[in-house]
Amino acid sequence: MEQLLRAARYFRDAVPFRIVPAIITTLVLLVLLLWPTPQGLTPKAWALVAIFLTTIVAIILKVMPIGVMALMAVMIVALSQVTAESSKEAIADALASYSSPLIWLIVVAVLISRGLKKTGLGQRIGLYFISLLGKSTMGIGYGLAVCELILAPFTPSNTARGGGIVHPIMRSIASAFDSDPEKKTEGRVGTYLALVNYHANPITSGMFVTATAPNPLVVDYVAKVTNQNFHLSWGTWALAMLLPGLVCLFLMPLAIYLLSPPELKKTPDAVSYAREQLRAMGPLSGKERVMVGTFAMLLVLWADVPAMIFGPAFSLDATVVALLGLFVLLITGTIDWDDVLSEKSAWDTLIWFGSLVMLASELNKAGVISWFSKGLQGSIEASGMAWPMAAAVLVLVFLFSHYFFASTTAHISAMLLAFLTVGAHLVPAEYLVAFLLMMAAASCIMMTLTHYATGTSPIIFGSGYVTMGKWWSVGIVMAVMELLVYATVGLLWWKVLGHW
């Protein structure tokens, strides 16, 4: 008995995972696997659902670091062969997402941002923002939100905008206040600013067709379900989303201030301190100028300016642009290869985000998402509910089903057309445009929910300023708040514009 107790104590102290959460996660997996396969799904598709849900539970309960849980999901998919008929094909499926341009855009954006810290340009930018708005932490938050808004119409990649441009500025400001996750001081201002940095991104993404990559797909689907009778041009979209978007952008920093208050609320000496530090730093160094030039180049190319001037042949993919920026920094000596290798957050993000993208993609390929959409349509039609309630259910289910996706593009591609088609059958013609605009808004609001919701989220989450629990709790509150704004201010504004 004594030997058994000694072995149990050794196991408890030696294992690198949390035992109780691990037991709960294992039970979730077993229950789901033993559950009868729902009609319309194959046993392998249902097993894939079980693996996905169990992975999410394991991440939420923090059984082990998120990267380990992600690798475990890759291993289980390959070992169980739920996506293929052989182990060789299954491992190819499990690793396929690691070649995704979106994932590499995230990784390269993090690597580029390292140059801001190394050259001191990030600190300079942070000090400049503090000198302008540094009398309060909330003021700095509004500064970040305005920065997002200014960049949004010209930056089709919301990941590049929020993660590659604004996030390094946010980190620099946090560092200027000695708010650093490695020092356990993230709560001073960093957690608040990181949340504002992130939640400004979905709001501005919904305000312009050119603010995020999936928006043109939304435009195409809206045109299809209305037989080309309603087309969301750039101007129509921008005008429709202007007022509710601005209201959300105004309320967001205040709401996050209440949900996650910074330890430093007033910073009366920050403005004079920042100005003194800027004077002490002197003029821009050579490497800082390279960073400024690189960011200017990235912004111009991400905004697709060459294509606007010279034609579509000069359009470049956002990931290609990011790699070009990284290469410029490397060949100019602004950062070196050791900097790239030592940026742990980039490589950690590559592992865990790639795994979640893979699972979401395989769920779609297995027909799980299509099965879910058809089931919802049948349930709504069978319930006989009034059309306003049916429209609300469609918006809510579409938005909150994003918990099952690691990409807005994948989610919109898989589900939006089906949901719009159902709505077009249920909603009276005179109210259809209002419903379509709500669905368009929801396609961006859903980015608020999780730390894997869109390309921007793993960059900001990976910086360590926000815990997963805080991220998810703030995310659902922000989603509900923004939905309410669009369902009130938005609907009234669209009435004024004559859309219903």
C-alpha cells in the first residue's frame, strides 16, 4: 500500500498536466464517442466532432499548454484516421493547415513586430501616443480605436491591421508603463489596452467592404439571394454601417474599462514624462527609419494601392507582402535570424492555431457544418415561429456557431449562403434588406468571441496580456453589446436610409 501511495504521489508531482481537468476532458471525449451518431452524419464525422469539442474543452480547462493540446489533436486525428482511410492520408490531412497563408501571415506579422521593440521605434511610438492622450488609460484606448478606424478602409487584411500594425504600438505603450506579462504586471494597463486593441478590430472590420477579406464574399452572397436586386457597393456598405459602427467604437473602450479595469487609471504625469523621454531619445536612428519605411511599404501594399493605380495584375496577397517586409528587415540588419528563432510566441501560435484551423476545415469537409445548417432550417420551418423570431434565431445561431470556427472566411463560406437563403424564404420582402444587413454585421461581430476567432486574435492573445477566461468572458459581452447596437441604432439608421 505504501508503495502505491508513493507511486501516486510521484505521478501527481511528475506529470506535466493538471489531473482533474485531464480526467474531465477524457470523460467528455468518451461520452461523445459513445453517443449515438446523429442521423445525417457518418460515424467518422461524429468522431471528428468529438475530437474538436474535446480539444476546445481541454484548452478552456488548461489541461496543458495550448500548443500541447493542439499537437494532441493533430496526433489523435492522424491516429484515429477519422479523415481518411489510411494513416498516411490522415497525417497529411492533420498537417495540411500548416501551409495555410493565413497562418503564416500571423506568424510573419509577429516576427515583423519584433523589430519595433529591438529598434526602439515601438517605444517612440508609444511615448508619442502617451504625450497626446496619456492623461488616462482610457484615453489611450480611444487612441488605439481611432488608429484602427483610420486604417480600416485601406487594409483588407484585418490581421495585418490589428495584429501587424496596431498591436506593436499597443505593446510599446504598455511597455512604457512597465506593464509586461513576463514581469506579471500586465494588469497595470496592458490587459485593458490589449482588449481594446482586439475589439476595435471586429468593429472596424464590419464598417467597410475593404476592411477584412471575407466581406466581398458577403456582398456576393447577398446579391445571390436577392437575385442581384440588392448590391452592397463600397459606399452602400460604408453608409449603412457608419452610425452603428461608430456607436460600437465609442462604447467599446468604456465597456472594457468596466469589464477589465486597468490598475493605472489616471496617469497625470505621463504626458510630461513621455515628452521628456522623446527628447532624450533624439532623432530617428537609421534602423528606426528602416522600420518606418517598411511599415509604410506594408501599409501601401496591404491597402492594395498599386492595384488601384495600375490594375489587378499588381495586387499582392497579404502573406506575400508580410514576407517581403520581413525579408527587408533581415537583409538590412534591422533584425537578425536569432531574433526570428527566439520569437517563441510566433512559433507557438503556428502550432496551436494551425491545429484549430485544421479541425474546422475537416468539420466542413466531413459535412458537419452543412448538416447543422440544414437541421436548423428544418427546425425553424417545423416550429412555425413568427418571422421576426426566425430571423433573430438565424442571426444568433450564425454568430455563436463561430465557436466552432478558427476562420471567418471558412465560417462565411460554409454557412452564410445557407442562412441567407433560409432568411430570404422566411422574412417578408420589405424587411429582407434589414435582415441581410444584420447578417453582414454578424459576420464580423462573431470575431469577438474566442482567441482563435480570426487571424488577429492569436497574435494579441499570444502576447500574454489577457487570460483565456478573460478573453472569452469579455468576448461574449462585446458580442451581445454590438448585436444590441445594430438591432436598435442600426435598424433605425437603416430605416432612415430607406432600406426597410
